Amino acid sequence: MHWYLEVWKQYAVFSGRSRRTEYWSFILCNLAILIVLRIIDGLTDSSGMIMLIYSLAVLIPSIAVSVRRLHDTDRSGWWLLVTLFPFFGVLVLLMFMAQDSDPKRNQYGPNPKQAFV
């Protein structure tokens, strides 16, 4: 939950780097929240409006943490556009997000793991 809140504290920060832990914790928390909201939408017959509102609220932080995660692997945030290629693009992005951090300082800043060692 700590990592989820950290992403919200950096709501629209597209510079710097994010660790795998921060990125994947945020993604898993979002998935869990969306499942709960889907259940609530089904019970209240709200036609998915609750999920839609949450999805719109989390759009910018999701993009920001994804860009910072790409920076951590020494890639530009523009690599997010690879998802425009339906199947191949998503696999490539998934591979990038699962890679370990660049161990040294790169053009996007110092290694975030060094702060927690």
C-alpha cells in the first residue's frame, strides 16, 4: 500500500525513476480496486460508472509511473507508444517493465534502489 500511495503523491511527475516494486505494487492495487469496483457496479446497476470514474482518475498517475519505470531501465517514456501495436507492443512493454533497474546513474537520475539499501 505504501508504494501505491507514493505514486499518488507523484501524481503527474514524469521525470525521475521508479523501481519495479513501486510500479508493480501500483498495478496490482489498481487491479484489486477495479475488481472490487466491478462487483459494486454489478450490485448497484450503475452501468460501470464507478469503474469509469476511478479509471479516469488513475489515468495520469498510471502513465506517469509507467514513464518513470521506463526511465529506470534507461528508456524514454515514448516507448509507451509501442502498445499501439496490438499484441507485440504489449509484450515488449511488459518485458521492459519486468526488467531490473539500470544499476548506475543514468540520464534520468540516480538509481532509486540506492536510497533504500
